[in-house]
Amino acid sequence: MEIKHRRVVGVRSSIFVRVFEFAVGEACNFKHDYVGTEHLLFSLLREQDGVAAQVLMNLNLRLEDVRATVLNILDEERETEKTVEKSLVRIAGALEALAESARNPSSRSP
């Protein structure tokens, strides 16, 4: 299904426009007919000049690792039909674990 969007008019922040366009692109890549929080998260992290990407870099996290972790959780949650809130809690916990692992490389499992 195709997601139709219009150019955002009157927005001063070019980062916002790029993030939103990335989110629409992410949704299209997954063949979703909506832009959800997962698409916004991926697009925020993808925008190298944005705060979210800077936080990731400061934590020594890679976009690919975050993306893989979130997608695994979403796939598991879809299979078990758990609620969005539970998914978000699991994603937050997984991101915290990734950040801890990046801060303490010796604690990573082989």
C-alpha cells in the first residue's frame, strides 16, 4: 500500500522535515500503510545531526544494533499479540541493555 504525504509547509526545522520523510520511507520499506513509533524511532536515529543520533553515538551504540533489537521485539510481540505498551517497555529495556553493553564491552556475552 502506498503512503501519500505532502510536503510540510511552514516548518522551520529542516531536521524535522528529513526525520518525517525518513519515517515515511521506513514505513514504505516495511510495506506499512501507517507511520508508527518504530518508524519515527528509526528515522530519528538515522538523522545524524539530530539529538537522538548524537545520544546513540555518545553511548557507543550503532543504529544497526538498535534497529535489529527493535525489529526482533516487534516480531515477537506480533506473534504473541501483546499490547503496544508492553512492546515499548521491552524496547526500552533492550535499549538500556544495549547502552550498558556499549559502556562496558567486557560485559558482552560471546
